[in-house]
Amino acid sequence: MTMTQASQEQPESPTNRPPSMHRFKNWMRRPYARHVMIWTVVIGFLLLPLCWLLLAAMNQTGAPASEIMQDIETTVFVFTLVSIPITAFVFAVLLYSLIGWKRISSDEPPMQENPAIFTNRIGVVLWTVVTSALAMFLVVWGMIELAQITANSYGTISANEQPGGNQSVIVNVTGQQWVWTFAYPQTDGLVSDILYLPVDKPVYFNVTSKDVIHNFWAVELGVKIDANPGAVTTAGVTPNKLGTFNIRCAELCGMHHAYMETEVRVVTQEQFDSWVREMGGRRTS
Amino acid sequence: MSSVAPAHVHSAEVPQPAQHGKPGGIMRRLNFGTGLIGGIGLAIIAGVVTSQFVPSGYASPVTFAPMEGEYVYLAVLLGWVIGFMAGMGAFVGPIRWMLGRESTHLDAEYMAGKDLGRSRYWKYTTDHKVVGIQYLIVTFIVFGFGGLLAMLIRTELGATWTEVFSPAFYNSIIGTHGIAMIIAMIIAVSGPLGNFIVPMMIGARDMAYPRLNALSIWLLVAAVPCLISSLFLGGIQDGWSAYQPLASQAPIGMLGYQMTIIVFAISTGIASVNLMTTILTMRAKGMSWSRTPIFVYGIFAASLMGLYAFPFYQYSQILSLSDRVFNTSFFNPLEGGSVWLYENLFWLLGHPEVYVIIIPTAAVLMEILPVFMRKPLFSFNFAVAGIVGVVALSGLVWAHHMYMTGWAPAVNYPFMLSTEMISIPVGFLVLVVIGTLWRGTSWSRLPLMAVYAVVFNKMIGGVTGIYLSDVPADQYFHGSMFVVAHFHYMLMGAGFFGAMGGIAFYFPKMTGKILDERYGSIGLWTVFVGFQLTFGSMFVAGLQGQPRRVLQFDEQFDISNWISTIGAYTIGVGTLIFLGAIIFSWRDGPMVSGNPWASKSLEWQTPTPVPLENFAVLPVVTERPYNYGVPDPYDEELRAHDGDELESAGAR
Amino acid sequence: MKKFLVILATVLAGVLVVGGIGAVSSISQEEPPVLAATLDGTTMDTPNNGTLPHATLDLSVYPNSSDAVPPPKAGPYESAWLSGQPFYHPSTTIQVPANSVVTINFTQYDSGGQIYNPFFAHVHGSMDGTMTWNGKSVKNVKSDSVGHTFTVHQYPESSQPYFFLSVPLPMNAANAKTDKAGYPVDPQKISVTFVTGEAGTYVWNCEFPCGDEYQEFGGPMQTRGWMAGTFEVVA
């Protein structure tokens, strides 16, 4: 057959491979394939409540108390949801291996009767594509969330650009072995051991340490930043819920590290102002 | 790959140096006892001499700390290490070379422990099989020490209504527990199995550097008392990460930790070089890279990562020690240093180090699976790709431990990317394992049970690692018990159970006995159940907001901690049962043949007990590895019916 | 049967070793004996809580031990490491009654200097925000002449009331006249009065760098029985 004749006729090239949907249906006809798929779905549904249970554990003491914490919880929810399919599949294979494909517990090695599968291109490619796609999704989600949380915690604003005045509260957090102290530079030298914050107002934290590395963790507000000696790190948040929440130290800092706890009290603006007056401070900026 | 082709045995006359005296010379007299005498003796001498030179009451002009104790302790530690190695005979080889004395073939055979019986385990023996057993015993001892501390920790955390130990002591037992377990897990598979099995698996007679092999194990033995002594001198009250500047506030026990790491890093570096050279140059004829067992790849990868990572650890501890003792200020911010420098140096080791633990255990599972599933390893090339991917990325992810330090917030993005990416090659290894389980009727013996435990734990550990790799989620989880539960699931859930499986698998080759099936599996499953209780509820405590390294906490965490403590006691009992099974089987178990698992791998083709030269004739490899199983019946069926289905579907 | 016995023996041996080491460690680390405030039979008016019974407690701070004043009980390593260091006397395990007004009388024998965080040079948490220093009522001490502080702070237990008390103890002058043992003849005397709420457990420590090692916050500052301890409010 000449080349011109071939290009004119263009017959369908003969093949022994059935089209892919057909191959998939054939594969699903195998009993183990159906069973493993069913078990994957079942285990997946059994794992699904975890998405809510994880959040329930995180919310036991009043969280979320800010947008940031809300974003964190949404991230945890989505990540759990996205991790369930692969996890369910692996667990299904483990279980089916024990129950479906059976076991022999003899002293002597059994006769070799298992299929010699050296590789399966479809399986490998599918797994690579799916796990990579999931990982990419998680990365992209994470980066978008991180950008959002950085914006919500005013992370891109350096200490001398922090707007003062009535629009925000600035708190200089000092960690010292083993007590947190909070200075409000906008008042006249007010320093406190309990953190009072007005609700729905941006707060800028300038965090440092007088001695070793501590970590300032306002648990329900979702704020966490190391307190380093010799440096000032910044964080920020806008609390949107009234209440009393926990501040803990999350970096081992010596003997009384476990006792380096204090409270953050998110109160109304009027209560905050009267507290400042009570403590002898005046707003100066 | 077990066919041994007929070989041409070449013999040549190699002119031997004259034999001076008995074979081995002074090495005949040196053993662990003389090592102890040398170590303790030189330690005492060094301590006394140093205390004469330091004016009494001398205090550091910067920190007002009394320095006499520090200098004396440092001298004692150095004296112990050098004296112990001298007493063991580590310097005999180099000194003989300097004096121009060649060692003869008989000397080398003596050093390898020929005809020495049990006493060769107490000497500076170069035979890789002896070194493997020595590593196994040291692993048990260090793991036991770490486990004892774990029981104390959980007792404190379970007794929520009181302080069982003082806070300072609690801080030091968590740090010591951490470093002891890390050391135990690093050597758990690469030590015993890397030394004993790898040379046989590649068809070699010994490692590339037998004397360095002995050096690496005895350096490790020298490091252990440094760590234990620190507990009696105030402890390391700083966690195993020993962050500066807190480490400069700790009692002098901190020096014990720093010396332990400095010596351990040398030991590991030497062992890495040894393993890598052996694997690269001493594989049997015909063992191309596509015929090399996956375990060899795993050990090679772990050695490579250890080689580039451990110097960072050693360096960070040398600088830390210098800050403490010599008034430098590398990490003292008030004098111009930087705390972030320490954190970076430490985590540059800290992350690859966890892969040094995980990759060998994953690799040993991939050795176990084909033997007990009687089918080939699923996609050998994919497994190699996974290991290579992990190694390539392992050095690029360290700053995910530093997301919350405020060091360089812009850098959090690329590290988040690289950390998420590393989950992909790890996923390759999971696929290889479940692919090997796929459609196989398993031969259910103790080593295989470990595989199920490991895969289950690795999935949970891996998924929770994904939360931690994400910076927003880490903003809640960093420094909480969630992190502790995650790394225990990876290092203990995958690492320890994998080590149990590997030891159960190679027990017949290393000891000639088979590990008792019944009690071994009771031990393993007891540990498994306790493990889920302990660290599952630890995840809950972390989610609720319990910080790590605290001995007292709010009552909302009480229930999770009670459950964790009960689980921990269960782990303790299970580990003791497993240990009892090992002891019983080793001493009184029935002898087995050279290949009780009917494996096709080279190391099982030797008789048991393995002769000194491993193989009488070096083997030649002609087959691909893991050549088990019969042709897939579905393949034939598909080929037979292909034509019919196409016709009925109307395709033409 | 023999297998079972070996296993049993291993498990029992392990449990005994762990339990033994744990028990020995725990017993050897017991807190110093309790120093309880004594009710003196009077009552006092408080601004917000009505009239409550009054209790007192005496504490001293010594710069170092001597024949007259023995150091706190400690193990061999600790005693060697901390010899010559300041400590609170006679004990650091403080107990005060709940729902009372408590007065602590401090006698401060040590010198001092500049405190790192001026917050702790002020009195916090006392009944009226002041303390009595050598007879005079003051709210703070100059931040460059602080000797030690007595700072009580939170135990991580949300069910007990929040309690924070910090008292700066001023230093003795460097050239103060000393007696045979080396302690100032005329030490600083400070009294602070505060109100206790419901029962709870707290910890206290000194916040002045009076130890050694990095930032002088090591040594006795990190050791219970010397410059840190527990503070219990008992019902």
C-alpha cells in the first residue's frame, strides 16, 4: 500500500485493546474490585464525622473568637475532608487483605499461587495523578488561607506602620520567665498581667522576650507567635466574640513553663475604657 | 536472584608480611573491660587535672555561673570517650601503621573474631555480623532507657491532681526521653540490619571498611554514659531540641547531652560512609541497580541523608557548648548572637533525621512483603522513585518547624510547598505496599503483622502531618500535643513497629532461632492497642489546646491524659512481652534452617550460623529480585476473550 | 509453660524497675515542708469582700547560707551547684487560708540591682495596691534598686480564681553594716496585705535576675525550694 493510498483511506488501526470504559467495567466485574470499592466508600463515610468532631474538640473553650480562628477551623475541616478518600482506600485494602484475600498460618511456606504482578501502569499513574492533585489542592488552599490570615493579622504591617488612634489597639507583649506582661503604649504607661481587648477592633501585638524563647499563644483567638529575645515579632487579630479566653506559652522556657498562663478578656469598648481608667492609664494616642 | 553460577576460583600468592607474635597482637588483651578501665581512669585523671588548673570559685564574668563544675565535667566526658576508645583498642590500628607494622591476614582474621566464640562480642571486632548484633543490643538498652522515662512521663501526666516529680525534673526527663528514643530509632534498623544483613544481601564478604565499622559501634557505646550521666547532674531541662538560649541556663547536665551528640554524630557519619561505599562498590557480579533489593536502596538513602544532616547537629551542639563554657555568644542575642541561627542549624538536621528513621523501616517492610505474600514487590521502580524523591526533598523542608518563630514569614510559603510535596513520594511507598498486598493470599506470620500495623499508623501520621505542614493550621497546632502525637505516629507507629517486623524477619538469620510466634504477636498487638489509645487521645488533647512539655494543665485535658496514660502502660507491658519473647527464643528456641521463610534473596542463601566469610564462593546474580508468584490468571482471560468482546460491542 | 514464665518474669521485672525508679525519684524530689499562714484571730475590712479573718506569714530572703542559716534541703548535686546562692527561708511551700485577708512580712537580707522588667518593680495584686516598706506605704520601688520579687501567678487551672500577686523586695545598700554571718544588721522589711478567694493552687517565683547562667535566671531561680515554690490557698 503506498503512502498516498494510506492517507486517503485512513482505516481504523486494528487493536486488541477494548475502549477504556469497557476495560473499567471488566475490571469492576472482578469480585475483589467491587468489594474493595464498596469498602472504601463505607470506611469513607465512617470517617466523615471526624471533620466535625475535630472542630468540636477545638471549640470546647469558646473558640472561634476571631476571623483567623474561623479560617483555621475551615482549613482543618477541608483538609480532613480531602484526606478521607485516600485514607479510606488504604484502610479498605488493608482490611480486605486480611479478610477477603485470606491468610494462611502454616509453619511451612505456602505453595506459590499468587499472581506475579510486577507493576500496573494504570494503578501507578492513577495514584500519582490523584495524590499529586490532592497535594496541589492542599497547597493552593493553604497559600490562599495563609495570605488571608496574614492580612487579617496585619502581618504585612511593620511595627512603625501600625495605625494608632481610635481605630486599633496596640499591645506590647513581653514574655519573661515565667509571666506575660502586656503594655498598652497608647495609654499612659499602663502595663497589665491580664490582656484586656475591646471586641471588634484590630489589635496589633509586638511580641518580645526578656530572656529565652517563649511563644505567645492566644488559643481561641488563633494567634501564635514566638517571643524571641533580642527581636520583636508581630501578630495581630480582630476579636469578634466577648468572653474570657486562654493565653498559654507554647515553647518550653524553663521550670515554670507550664504555669505561664494568663487570660485574655474580650470586653465591650465601654468596659475596656473603664478598665483603662481604673488601672490608672489615660489614652494618649 | 538466588542462582549461584559456577565460579572460577582464582588464587594468587600475595606476599604476606612477617607475623610478629600471636595473631592480633595487643588486641588479644583488649576488650570491653579494658575499655571501661581506660575510660573511667582517663576521666578521673582529666577531672582531677582540670580542677587543679581552674581556680576554685571561678565564676564566669558574663553569667556569674560557677565554671569549675563545667570545665571539670567537660574534661571528664572527653577523658571518658578517649580513654574508653583507647582501652577498646581503637587507636591500635593507626599507631601500628605509624610505626610501620603491617597487619597480616591472621591479624585481620583475629580482629574479625575468628574462633573467638562469645568473647568476640565484647571486643573491637570488625566482622559485620558481630557489629550487627552489638547494635541490636545497644538498641535494646537505649530503647529501654527511653521507655523507662516514657513511663515516668506518662505517670506524671496521668496524675493530674498532683505533681509527682518537680517541674525541673519533668523537663529533663522529657528531653532525655526524646533524645534516647531518637538515637534508638535511628540505629534500630540501619544498625542491626544495615550491618548484619546488607553485606550478605549484596553478596559481599564484609563491609568496605571493617575497622570503621567497629569504630562506629564503640563510639556509640561511649556516647551512652554521657547521656545517662546528664540525668544525675541536673538533667537536660530543655527538650531534645535543646534550644538556645535556654540551654545556657540549664545545669551542667546539658554538657552531657552536647557531648553525646558530638560523639554520636561522628559514629553515624562513619557508619554512613561505610554503608554507602559498601553498597556502591561491593555488590555481587550481575547485581545491577535494577536487581538490587529495595532494602539496600533504603539503607543507602538513609545513610546519604544522615551524612549531610548530622554535621549540622554536631555543629549546633559544639557552638552551643562553646556558648556555655567559653563565653562565646553565637546564640546570645544580648551580645550580638541570634536565636534563629540555632533553630535553623538544628532543624537542618531535625527534619532529614526523621527520614533517616522512616526510610529504612519502610524499606524493610518492602523486603518482608514479597516473601510473605509470595508475589513480587509491586512496581519496584516506583518504590525507588519514592525513596529518591524523599531524599531529594528532605533537605528542603526544615523550616516547617519554624513557621511560628517569626524568623522569615515570607519563607513560610515555599516551605509549605516543599513540605506538602514530600507527601507525594511517601505516598509512592504506600502504594507499593498496598499493591503488594493486592490480590495476595498472605502467609500470616509475625513479620507480616508488623506491616499492617505500620501502614495503618503511617496513614494517620501522614495525614496529621498534612495539617501541620499547612501554616494556618500550624498556627493552632504548633507547640501543642497534636505535634507530639503526630511524630509519635510516624516515628513510633511506623518506625518502631517496622523495626519489630524487621527484627522478627531477620531473627532466624541473626540468631539461628525463630522468634516465638505466639508471644511475639501478643506483644506486638498489645503494643498496637496501647499505642492507639495513647496517641489517639493525645490528638484530642492537642485539638483541645494542651501545649506540649507541660506537666500540669487545665482539667479539660484530664480525660485525654488518663486514657493516654493507661495506653502507655499497655505499651510498656506489650514491649516487655515482646522482649520476653526475644529473650526466650534466643536462649531456648528451636534451631531453624538457613532459609525458614523460603526467601529468594541472597542473604538467606547462606547457612545458619553464617560462616565468617559469608559465602564460600561469591554469588553471581542473574534474576530480577522478588521473582515470586505465578502468571496472573486475569491476564490470560483478558487476552483470550478480547476478540469476542470487541465483536459483540460492534467495533470493527 | 516455661515460655509463659519467662514472659511473666520479664514483665514483672520491667514493672518493678520502672516503678522502683519512679518511686525513688518522686520521693527524693518532695517539696520543702509546708509553711502555713496562721490566723491571728482578728478580722479586717476589705474594699469589695466585706470583713474577713486575718492571717499572717513570715518569710525571709537570704543572699547565701551560713552557719546561722542552713541552706534548703537538697540532693548532693543541687547543694554543690547552688551553694552560695540566695534562697527564701524557711520554706517555699506557702499555704494561706481561703476567703481571708493575708499579710506576709518579708525580711530581705540580700543586695540587688537593676530589674529587667520595670513592671515587677511595682506592687500588683495587694488589697489597696500598696505595700509597707520599713513603715512607709509605697506603690513601687525604684527599678534600679530591687533585691528580689515575690510573684505569685497562675496555675493552668481555669476552675480556680485568677490570682496574681507581685511584690518587689528592695535591696540592701552595698555598704550596709553586716553582722558576723555577713547579713545586714538592718535588713529591709516589707509587708503586703492581700485578699484570697476560693481555694486553688498557684506557683510563685522571683522575677529579679538573682541567679546565674544566662541572664542570671538560672541556678536557684529554676529550683524549687530556693527562689521558686508553690502557693496554695486552702479552704
